Amino acid sequence: MEALNSIVGAINGVVWGPLMLVLILGVGFFLQVGLKFMPILRIGTGFGLLFKGREGQGEGQISPFNALMTSLSATIGTGNIAGVATAVFLGGPGALFWMWMTALVGMATKYAEAVLAVKYREKDELGNFVGGPMYYIKNGLGAKWAWLGVAFALFGAIAAFGIGNGVQANGVAQVLESNFGLNTSVTGVVLMVLTAAVILGGITRIGAVAGKLVPFMAIAYIVAGLLVLLINIGNIGSALSMVFTYAFTPSAAEGGFAGAAVWAAIRFGVARGVFSNEAGLGSAPIAHAAAETKGPVNQGLIAMLGTFIDTIIVCSITGLAIISSGAWTSGESGAALTSHAFELSLPGVGGYLIAIALSIFAFTTILGWSFYGEKCVEFLLGVKSLLPYRVLWIVMIYFGATADLGFIWLLADTLNAMMAIPNLIALALLSPIVFKLTKEFFASGGKSEEPGSTPAE
């Protein structure tokens, strides 16, 4: 196990090195500039379309609203509770600033992903729309880039078991054991049963469950987090000051915090930001490709809200709660740090709130990522692989719940980066298509869109 840990750790150091940070932030910034900062300026338009998108308005399996909720079900997970805490523990308060930067450029990335996913989607043998990076690479870039689509699908199929299965199941098992004394094996079995009840029904059932559960859980967590911030309102100013100061200067050791260099703040802020909102990973467009949408740009405007809601709202609440409560110097890390922050502000209640929130967040992430993983496998092996993959997915939840957390985090982090590389290359190469479709859409007042699908070959 130690040898495996060392190998994965070495790969992690390479794939999350300077090149990855340049790729993620660089491609996102390039897309923002090319779109003339439209994703930031048109947030209101996106929310308006989201409200109207509760009912489908085109071909697809699920409504635009449920497509976003499925995407959010996969993004609002342990990254928002444990991931933010880990970033602050390892990178200091300045890591939150770099999470914000990742999100602002990530809105353009998520927008472009969804536009291309709908533009180049196909129908599979079952008559369902399928799309995502592997399809926009194949249909948008042509045969000479086919290997890149295969690479994405391969990394995605494997990465799903890390970021979307093992990490989530492990997070639920650990937090329920520490707060309620529930055995990790019991948690694993319960999660298996609940997951099977949903994912065996495919994207329609996943979308229906996500459409109801995600808005409820997100609003409940935001309200609880705002209550913690209200209790610590006198410290909010100094917390924000630390976020901006330590983003550019080293944070000194304090209490149980060991101190962190600026590079650590950037590295962990960006890595955990991407882990949380998944902008650039290429996972979310797989869900958006199934939307009953008027066209690519319509769905792109809705998709970009996922990054805004996940990081600018939910992650900010977690990070500021940890810093303003003073918990960040306690020496705790991960979900335990967030739990400690809420418990300091809401004694006797805070810890349980985080335990319940993390459990629901992680469960919906398992559902969303099961769909992402199976679509990657379907691209590689065809529809006959769907049922075996779902069964394997359900079985692996148990092993995730009872495995070593440290190694699972490391593996998920590494696989994240390996998924992102083919997707980011494709986004850069297909960016002229995104810019053209966007320009035409706004020039016509939003009336020139075609649903945009490419028939299966």
C-alpha cells in the first residue's frame, strides 16, 4: 500500500504542478476574454432561464432545470465541506481567494462545456441523448483527435470511482461514525441500497431525485452557514482581510495551523476549487447533454450557474465560517474542521448539522457521478456495458465507505487532473465554435438557436 501511495503521490505532484494550474486558469481566462466576460455579466439571464427551464422545451430526457440539478448533485458534495476545509488547513485562508478565482474563470469553462455538449451530442442505441467531452472531441475535432476522446472517457470512467464514489462514501461513513457512532460497514450497506434504488432507473430517475433533493439541501446548508456567519459577524471583516492578504503573502503558523507558503494557497485553492465545482473536468456537460433544451447557448447559460452556486456561494460560506470562527487554527482538517467551526458557533447542534449535510451532499454526488461514469463506459464499450457498470458502482460504495481516506483523496485528486487535460485541450481548440454560437445567439436576441445534435454514426 505504501508503494502504491508513493506512486500515486508522485503522479499527483506532476499533474497538479504549474502546467495544470496554467491550463485550468489559462483556458478559463481565455474563454472569459473571448466571451467578453459574458458569463459574469449575464448571471441574471442564466437564473431567468433556469426558472423557465423547469419544464423541457426541446429534445432530451430531462428538463434544463433537472440537468443543472443533476450537475449540482455531483458538484455539491464533500468538496464543499471537507474540500474547502482541507484547502484552508493546507494553504491557509488565502486558499479561499484562489478558489474564487478558479470559479470566476470556471464559469466560462462550464458555459463552453455545455454549449459544446449540446451542439455535438448524439443519440445512442436506446434513443437517449449522450454527450460530453468524448463526443465533442469526436464530432467537433474529427478522427485525428479520436484518441483524445478515448483518453477522456477512460480517465472519466476510472476517476468516477474516486471523486464520485469512494471519496463520497468514505466521507459519509467517517462523519456518521464520529457523530452518531454508526459502524462504517452499516453506512456502506445503507448507501448501496439507496443508490441502487435510484441509479438502476437511469438519468430520468436520477434527474427527478436531484431536482427535488438538491435545492432543498443547498438552501438548508446556506441558511445554517449564514447563521454561523451572523453569530461571528464581528470577525467577518478580519476573515476577509486574511483571505485577501494570505492569497499573496505567506500565512504564519498560528495555534494548530502549521503555516503555508503562497504557492500552497494557490495550489490547494485551485485544486480544491476544481474538485468542488468541476469546471474544466468535463463531467457536468455529460448531464447537460441530456437536457430538453432550446439549444446550446440556452443550456450553457444555465450550466454556468453551477460553478457560481457551488463555489461563490456554498464554498464561500464554508470557508468564511471556518476562518471567522477561529477554527482554522485548531489543527483539525477536512470535514472535522468544518464540523468544529459550526460546533463552536452552534454548540450541541453544529456538528450534527454538518454530519447530516455532508451525508446528503455525498449521496447526491454518488448519484450524479454514477451517470457520468456510465456514459464514459458507454462511449468505450456500448450500451451493453451500462448494467454491469451500475452493479459494479453499487458494490464499490461499500469498499469506499470502509477504506483509507488519505489514499482515496490523493487518488481522486490525481484522476481529476488526468480527466481535465483532454477536456481543456478540446475546449481551447473548439473555442471559435463557442464564440460564434454565442455571438449569433445574442445578435438575434436569443431566437436563432437550433437544438443541435449530431446523429450517431
